[in-house]
Amino acid sequence: MNHYTDVFLKSFGDFARYTWSEITFQVDPWYVNYFWWLIVLSLVVWGLEIAFPWRKNQPRIRKDFWMDAFFMFFNFYIFKLIIFMAFSNVTELAFKDLTGGDLSRFALIDVSVMPAWAQLLLFFLATDFIQWFTHVLLHRFNWLWQFHKVHHSVEQMGFAAHLRYHWMENVFYTPMKYIAVMLIGGFTPEQAFIVFYFAIAIGHLNHANINVPYGPLKYILNSPQMHIWHHAYEIPKNHPRGVNFGITLSIWDYIFRTNYIPADGRDIRLGFEGIEKFPKKFLGLNLYGFRKTAG
């Protein structure tokens, strides 16, 4: 039991030091510096919103902009520093102890024997599908939906809304991502970083106040014009649990017939029934979901 305690306590200092190394440009290789990459990406997409707004009447600093910006750093850094990184490391250690430490024997396929481009593509497809499936679960089960409502409480869409989500979603998504890691053996950390960065970039764009002319690529990649309907206040009767669950790729929605783009959704109302009474402040949003609810 002592090794679990040691890992738990050590995680706080390790993550704090790594975060500081990112802030002070000391990470090696340089391209894994997620802290500054997130800031630069956010500024670029925000600049696109200002220069080419889809909803021209929406303020440049929209409703809840600064709170959503804080959510970005809370979910990726502050929450991890407080507890989640330690929890994740202990969970990973327990999982390895239960499985004998050799995860490769669970792999359905070993990508290390494939060309580099095929490795990256397969890992990307697998992780994106698992995230799509997890997203569907967040809408299908009421107790999960109560936490996911925080993300849907956005009333004016913009790039920073991408990372407004309840911290419990970290708890749901992380084990599902471990499944992809376990079932696909032989991938490299560099591939994981590339897939992760690409997903964050597309997620920013999907929530941004811009009109992206994807053309035929709309059947492959998610877009602001598709994702806005995922946040629509009024949802179609034949999809009472939601539509357009794609994270990076839209193809899963077209395959499983959860796609829905009935019209130009530029000015549609966002949210859900009862949003008027939903918490508006950061603390209230992060405490939501732990009480019994009917909706």
C-alpha cells in the first residue's frame, strides 16, 4: 500500500515542476509545450472570430468569455494539480498491478509494425471514436448528463466554450482513453501528442464564431456549422438525447445516423430546458451534478 501512497504524493510535485517547465520554456522536445501552445492557439482562433465573425452581432468578448477562459486552465492545470494527476497515476498503477504490468498482451493490434503514417492514422481514429462514444454516453444516461450540462450551459458560442466542462468529465473520458491505449499497442508518445493537439485545435474551431467552408470535408471533419446544432436549445424529436456528437470527426455521426444540420444554425438559441435556473458562476457550475435531479 505504501507504493500507492508514494505515487500519490509524488504526483503533486512532479506535475507542478512539469507545469513550471512549460511556462518557462524548459520542456524537451519543445513541441510538447502544451501550456503555450494552448495560449497561442486560443489567440489565433479568437483573432479569426474577431476578423471573420459568423454572428456579427455577437460581442467580441461574449457572455462568460473570461469564465470560459479560466475553465481552460482550471481543467488542464489547476484541477490536475489539486488532485486529478495524483488520482490518475494511482489508478494507472493499480491497473498495471491487476493486469500484471504487461498491457501489450491485451492489444488487439500492434501498430509498431506499420508505417508511421498508418500508426498515426489508426491511433487517431481509435481515440476519436472512443471519445465520440463517451460523448454519446454523457447524453444517454441522466446521471452523466447532469455533469455534461455544464458544457451545454453556454448561451453565446465562442472558442473558449470548448473547454467549459465539469471536472467530472475528466474522470469519465480518461479511463475510456486508456482503453484505446491498451487495445492498440506500439504507438509512441509523439503520436499521442500530435493527436491530442489536433483534437484541441479542431475543438476550438468547432466552437468558434466563424463560418468554415468545409465543403465535402463536412462528412469527415466536425465544423462550427455542425456543432452549433449539438448545442441547440430545441432538439429534434427523433433524437431526444442529442445530435452531432463528433469530437474531431463528423463521420461517426453520419455512420450511426446521429447527424443533424437542418438549416443555417447561426442564430439559433443555445442551451437546454431550464437553463434560466442553471448556475451561472464558476463554483456553482463545478458543484452541479452531485444532487438528485429530475431533468
